Amino acid sequence: MRLFYFLARNISYTFAVAFFISVVGFFEGMYSYLLASSFILASYEKLFTIFIQWLPIVFGINLILFFIFSGFFTPVKLPAFMKRHRRINRIFKSDFTSEFPLKEAYGDFSDLVMNNTTASALFSIAVAIGMMIVTFYKFYMAGDISLFEARSMIKIIILATIIFMLVYGITAHLFGE
């Protein structure tokens, strides 16, 4: 809890929530892709190596965007993307003594859970799109994988995305609460 309050005080409350959700999401995403890749029958080492090389990079890019969306740059006067997140951060910085109406503040904090759950689903899809781009690159441009291997990667990505969306969505909702 100390780390959470440290991040909330020094950066922003919405970033602190997003940080903890995304740390768990990183491990859940790796597990989802590991589980989905366990169904590979041919070229396991080759495809697994591609996932190990590119998945952390794709996750990293998406995490940076998710953090910026959540208000990572609030200390340098670049606030969170959503108006409700900005309002939550202002209320938290003022120790809940702000001039905002209580009903509005309650609605903002209640909707933060829904916003983070939706963002986690979009994050899962963004990771899948990034891995599809990697597959396209490896097949068409680099020529490192065959058509069969590219089709296997696409199937793995689809299965992993379904698993990741379910697990990460549930976790984001529970952590947001």
C-alpha cells in the first residue's frame, strides 16, 4: 500500500491504479501467450522464440501508452486523457476537500473501475494487433516463417487474446474496486 500511495501522491491516483493493474496484467499476458502456444504441434521452438523476443516489446509499448492515458505525466502538467480521471486526480491531491460535488466525485470514482476494465480489454486487443504486425513482418518482410507457421501464430494470438481479455478484465475489475 505504501507504493500505491507514493505513486498516487507523487504522480497521480489514476496512474497508481493503472500501474498495479498493468503489473499483474503483464504476467497474465505472458501466461496467456504461454498457455496458447502450448498447443503448437510443429515449429514450437521457432514460434516460441518469436513470442519470447517480441511479446515484451509489444507489451512495453502498450504499457507506456496506457500509462500516458492514465496520467503518468501529470506532474509535468500533462494530465490524464479522460476528464473524469483528471477530476479524480485533483480530488485525491486535495485530500478530498475539493469543491467538487460529492455526487460527481462518487460517480467518477465508481466509473474508474469500469474505465480500467474497458482499458484492459482494449490493451489486450492492442497487444494482439501488435503481435499480428510482428507476424506480418516475420512472414512477408523478413521471410523468417512459412505460411503454416504464420497461420499457427495467428491462431495462437487469437486464443491468447481471448484468454488474456477474460483474465485481465476480471483482474482489472477486482483491482479497480
